[in-house]
Amino acid sequence: MALGPTIGGLVSAWVGWRWIFLINLPACAMVAWGVPRLVGEERAVSPRKLDFAGMVLLTAALCAVIEALLLARSSTTTLAGGLAAGLLLMALFVAQQRRREQAIFDPVVFAQPAVVGVGVLLFAVSIGFWAILVYLPLFLTGVFGWSSRTIGVALLCATLPMLVVPPLGGRLVNRVGWRWCFAMALVLVAMGNASLMVAAAGSAHQFAQIVFGMVAIGVGAALAHPQLSGAVVALVPAEMASMASAVTIVARQAGFALGIAVLGVLLDPANPTGGFSWLFAAATVASLGGVAGGLLLLPRQATGQSIGR
């Protein structure tokens, strides 16, 4: 995660942008070869049947909403139709799940405040950090006119914290608990996006504000993101752990995709620099929503208390 954007920038600058897709193939081949040989196998006593209809309905609902947002600028009719189709497909998914004996997502799991809180936090991090990474190269090109190689190196300000900060997040959880750890992390992400927003509007200290913004969102995301999957498993009853973990995966990926689409709608293609102010403002609001979700929905968990409680 930390080196990917930089490697992508270097590959696109030296070899060509098409190679950023091909360079993944050797890594995928290594994983395909190594997992069956190195990862232990474990099967459930009563395995669940795959719900292909449910997976198709849920995926189609997300695709309809995302596609509608991506095409929002071209036609408001397309936006309205896509959102309506997404809501209809989601309603069909809920109805289909209620008829199944083993649903993909048991509604009981959403009655757990911790699951909802972690879901909100995942959405906030996906929008405030991961989706922002997609648009930062465009922003840096518009502001400074940098090459892809330079931008790849500059993005290390936002991605390198993922290499060194996560262990600090684990210690912070033990000292202050889930609630305050995630709140502080998302405050940093909000501060970083607010700094980028001010820089996008044009200021005398634009370079410093951009560097501070990238470092802040990187540190905040590194404090929160690696801890979220562990948090949801630790904060729910043991029998719900696997389903709660699955919810976090869907929330993470859906939040990333929806975040890219929503931020893209706010971006003004006619304004290469100032149009980013609204984009960073939306990411700031999403990050503050994560702060509120963490404070309101997660347990305090005093120092020294078992994380399983």
C-alpha cells in the first residue's frame, strides 16, 4: 500500500502507463502458487451454501449507484434513473435475504453498534484517504505541473506512514481504547483534507499545506485502517465474528468505489486547481462523520480491559 503509488508512477514514467496493469501479473502468479502450499486449510462443521442470487443483486445495486454517479454530469436523468435502479435492486436484495435460511448478512449483526460504528469508520477512511489518493495526482499536476515520476515520489508523504505507523495504532488502542483511537485518527484525516482544501483554493503557503495535508491523511489512515478489522472481531460476540468481518470487507470496498464516484461528481473538469476545493471539503466532512461514528457507536474500553468485551 505504501510503495504501490510510487512504483506505479515510476513504471508509468519509465516504461509506459499500460505496464502498471501488467506488473501485477507476476505477483498474482506467486500468490496463486503459494497460497495452496503455505496456507493451512480449515473447513466449517456445517458449511454455508453460496448465495449466488444475493451476490448478484448486491453487486448490481452497487454498480447501478456508482455508474449513476459517474455519469451524473452528463445527465440528471441518468443520475435519477441509476439511483432508483440501485435502490430497487437493494430492496430486492433485502427481500431475497429475508426469505433465506442463511442470509449473506444476518440482520442481527447490524443491531450491534460496534459493527455499524466500524462500518461508518471504514466509509470515512475510504473516502478521506483511499479515494483522495486517486485524485491527488490530478491535483498535483494541475497545481505544479509535475511529471508522473515526481508525483509518485511525492505521494510517499501520504503512503509511507502505512509502513511505520500501524504498530503505534495498536499501542494507542491499548492506552486510550477503540473510541478515542479512531476519533483521533479521523481527526487527523479531516485536518489533512482541510489543509488540502485551503491549498486548492490558493494560498501563499500552498506547497507546505499540501505536504502537511498528505502527511496528516497518511498518518490518520495508518492509525485507523489496520485496526478496524481487528476491532469489529473483538467488539462483537464470537459467533458473529466471521459475518462482522465480512461486513467490514464490503464496507471497505463499497466505500472506496462510492467515494471515488462521489468525489468525481464534485470535481470541476473546467477548473484544474480550484475545482478541487469542493472535493477536499467533502472528504473533510466524511472524515468528521467518522469521528462522530467512532465516538457515538464504539465502546470506551478502559486501559487494560480485554478487547473481547
